[in-house]
Amino acid sequence: MQTKEWQEKDLNDIDDYFDYQQIKNKQQAKRKWREIEALKEQKRMQREIASYDSYAMP
């Protein structure tokens, strides 16, 4: 009977581990997405500033 309890506990630990990994992967994906969006915004701002500079200095 005691071995069954240990097996159930081990299975619960495994389930908890996989749940944690899924949450961790989601957070990493969101972080990467934010980084990509920040880079896109930075490039857009650089292009916009460059276009203003071309108008200011003929």
C-alpha cells in the first residue's frame, strides 16, 4: 500500500513539473515576442528620424 502512495506522489510531482515547464515556456515566448516588438519599434523610429533628417538638410 505504501508503494502506491509513493507512486501517486511521484506522478503528482511529475505533473507539477510539466505544468511549471509549460508556464515557463509561455513566459519565455512572451519575453521573446516583446523583445522582437521592441526591435521593430526601434528600427521604425530610426527610419522615421532618418527621413526627418533628409528633409531638414537638403
